[in-house]
Amino acid sequence: MRKVRDYDAELRALNDKAKALKARKVQQLGELVTSTGADALDLDTLAGALIAAVESASADEREAWRVKGVAFFQRRGRKAGRRSGGNGESANQAGAGDAPR
């Protein structure tokens, strides 16, 4: 005999998962604002800059921003590797993945 599916429980689980993902996204966006130093800007300026970025139709401008972002995260990753301390293996492992590019 087939087991009866509990659609309500499945729906609740999906809703809980969606809420958790949304909360994680909001937390990561806040961490991004803080790590870039954008938290020093007033909210109106930050909102205006983000709106300008979203409305930008220039592919060249967006590509330049993307390149800056990639450089920021790569630089930030190397700093985190150095701060980890220990026996230095984590820094070697992080650097090994970057070399083939």
C-alpha cells in the first residue's frame, strides 16, 4: 500500500527553507556592505548608487564593476588565508587553486 503524502508538511518545509535562504541572502548583503566600507555612506547615497548600478545599460561599465568585484574578493580571500595562522597549510591550499588561471 502507498504511503499518504503530507502536502501541508511539505509546504511548510519548503516555506521554512525559502525563509532561511532569504535570511541568508539578507545577511550576506549586509556583510558585503560592511566589508566594502559602504556602511560609512548614508542610506540615501548608498541607495542611489545601487539604483544607478541596476539602471546602468552600459555593458562596459558593468564589466568594469564586475572586474573590480572579482579583484576585491580575491584580495579579501588571500587576506583571510593569511589571518588563519596555524601551520600555513591553508594558505598553500588557497594559493594552489589560483595558479592555473
